[in-house]
Amino acid sequence: MECVIFVGIQASGKSTLFKERFFNTHMRINLDMLKTRHREDIYLAASVQAKQSFVVDNTNPTIEDRKKYIDIAKDSKYKVVGYFFEPNFDESIKRNEARQGREKIPEVGIKSVMKNLQPPQMSEGFDELYIVRLVNGEFIIDTLQ
């Protein structure tokens, strides 16, 4: 069982990586889709109860934001894996501009997450930690620590 936690600003490629790498094997827990923390908690609890691997596909910018998921996963004997999407503000703005309707994030929202972004550390409870770079539309993934 695996808990994957994405960390990164909006429009950095998190949902795209989920679709490419985890769609067939992991439940997706995503606040944009679920809309409320209550619904997120239901999906999280269902994943743990079913012993289903899952991906937390949110920005998760701070240590405190990630702690909830790490604690639940560790208590349930999950392997905890983090993917840190290297921030590239200009590229995220460009990707965001291609979005339509509610998927498009106000620039101030991206700036706010960027300002609060704390890179993840192994000491938070991760078993594995990776850095993700988007280069010419391709994901380059390396071990972070």
C-alpha cells in the first residue's frame, strides 16, 4: 500500500503526472474535484479502510498541510512517497493560461502558494522523496534525498 503526496504550485503538472503514472493503480484524492474537506476525508478513509493505494493530488505547500496525510498513512502502515514539483512560476502561468473555465486559477492564487511553498523533507515521514521537473513537456523525475 502506498500513499503518494504531490507538492507543488498550481499548473505545475501534478494532475498530468497522476494520469500518466498512477491512474490505473491509485485512488486520486483531489480537492479541486471533491470540492470540500469533508468529501476528501471520506475518500481518504475509504482508501485506508480498503487498503487501496492513493495519491493526494493537491498543492500541499506546507509541512502542516502534508502532516495530516502522512500521519494517517503511517498509522495504517502505508509507504509514504513524496513528489516535489520544482516550482517554475513562468511555466505554470503559461500552462494555467491554456486552462478553461473554473480550472483556470487567478495568478494571485499561484503566487500565494509559491510564497508559502516549503520543499518536503524526509524528516516529515516520507519513505521516498522525488523531485519532478517538467522539461519540454516531459517529466524528469530524480530522487530528492
